[in-house]
Amino acid sequence: MAIDERNDGPLYVQVANDLKKKIESGELKSGDQLSTQTELADRYSVSLITIKKALNELSREGVVYGRAGKGTYVASRTTRVDFTKLKTVGFVLRDLESPFFSRILSSVEKELSAEKFNLLLSSTAGREDREDTLIQHFLDIGVNGLIIASMSREYIASPIIRKLHRENFPYVVVSYIADEDIAYVGTDHEEGAFIATQHLIALGYKEIGYINGVSGERGSLLGDLRKKGFLRALHLHDVKYNPAYEYRFQLRGEWNDYQSGYDIGLEFAGSTIRPQAVFAFDDLSALGFQKAVLDKGLRVPQDIAIVGFDDIRRGVTAPVPLTTIHQPLTEIGQVAVDILNKRITGQPVQTRRILKPTLVVRESCGAKSR
């Protein structure tokens, strides 16, 4: 086949299109091996570089695939999906087993189904370095939009999220992010911490500690934001802050929060200087803390009252059901899909939405559940 000299399109595109026609017509079938690159270059009267570019394009589209040292083969038709012809959203999730983000995912899936969108799910499996790769993969296959539950606990936009923002690509982040220009749906974390601490004060506790989601000496924007609400409640009610009652995580990553809380609980139980109540950065650390103090023979809430943050399901079935701050996870998923759908269809929309948290009272704080 000779190249059409009257066609102004790139040579490699002409070659790629001709090969696709042969595959679509059945002349080349699934599993067939293509001619060598040298043979193809001779057949089309083009350079080897042109052939390489054509095959790379077909490979990117999923039309062909290469086997190291063996050649290039026609891909199965069932493996090829043109995502540009579908309404598709990619969801980059930090951990499929996360008790927090799995509930947002459930809401997102329901909303996207109602809007006739397809959902593509990808997990970083706890690895921060995979996040950028997965986001780029979704962009490469042509999704219409992205929902991101970022792995990073730096809580600032990564370079690739900044790129999405600059290029006005439809996206929304559902994990806390401090940058106020970034599309984000989440909870008022400072207000939630304020509500939790004020509740403990209303129950009569005067010595209140904070289990801060800070790893060692590292700062944490979200941990400090919740601490701000904690301190605001103490100040408002003239309760003294005691730095000896602030505990810090020694392990990084959400998957370690339960263990961090457990370790803090052991430290707490072995100390003679301890508060009457604690507000914990999240439910996982609160539950780990509770397990440790119970293991050491202390009573909850008689010896130590506990309030968490997130309202995960495990808090309901804990040995002492956990008082907590409820984040409206179903609503977060609903709002995220609404924002994304409007961005995809070019409708005006407020892209940063902060939702109100609420207090859920159970037995761990010493008040009657309600």
C-alpha cells in the first residue's frame, strides 16, 4: 500500500488508519502477528520511525500489543474500549478498604449510575507514588472527569492536580485539601473539632486532651485545623490547654491510624499525668486508643472519656460505642458528582463546597446516647 501524497495528514496516522481498517474488516484477526517493522516500512514506503509511531499510537488505543523479542500482535476486540465515546469518570482512591472513603465511593457510584456515567475505579494501594501515575492513566484513556481521594497527608495540591486545574479539566477532590482555589467537597473540620470539644466541656470535663494526627515532628494541616477548633472551644469556655495532654501519632498513613491510637493508649495508661477526656483526630485512632486503655484495665468513660471524628461503622460496634463527629459522606459523594457533571457539561457551578458536621452521641463520652 502506498501513502496518499495528496493527504496532508501525518504519515504515521495514515499507516495506523490503514492497519485499523485491515483489523476492522477481518483481514487481520485477533492474535495475528503483524509483519516486522522493516517489512511494514517497505510496504508503506516510509521510514522505520514512522512505523514505530504508528504502532505506538495503535498500542496506546489498545488495538495492538507488543511482546518483548517476539513482535506486535492484534489485540482482542473485547479488550478495546473507546472511552472517548462513553460518559466515563475515573475515581482515584487511596485504599479500597478505607472505612471513610469506601462510603464516599458507594455514594459516588450510585449518583454516577443515575446520571448514566460509567465509573472506572483505581486504587493507589497505599502508595503515594502511584497517585500521579493513575491520574495520568485516566487522562490517557480519555475519561470525562476525575474524582480524587488523595493519598497525600500534605493536604496541598500535587503538581498533577495543579495541571488539571490550569487546564480546566473536570475534576473534584474529596479528601481534605487546603488550597482554596482547588475544586473540593468536604467537611468543616475546625467546626467539627469545636463541636466535639464543646460537648466534652458541657459534660463537665475540665482536663481534656487531643490526639493529634501529626506524625512525630511533622506538621499536619488537617491535624492543626482540628486542633484550632479544639483550642477555640477551650478558650470560649475558659478551660486551660495543657500541652502535656496533646498526643501525636508515631506512624504515618491512614492505614496506621488504629495502631497509632493504640500506642498512644498504652502511653496514656502508663502515665500518672493524664486528662479526664480526649478528643481524637479520627475514629480509627480513637478506637485504637480505646482498645489499649481497656486492655490495661481502665474503664471508658469512667476513667477516660473519648470522642472521635468521622463516624465510621466500626465505632458503632466498638466495645464501648464511640461518640464521634459525623461527616456527611453520602452528601459529599452526591455533591462531588453534581459538581463534576456540571463541569463536564459546561454549566456554572461553585467548585468548593464545605458541608456541616454533626455530633453523634454514644457511650464513650459519658453521656446518654441519642
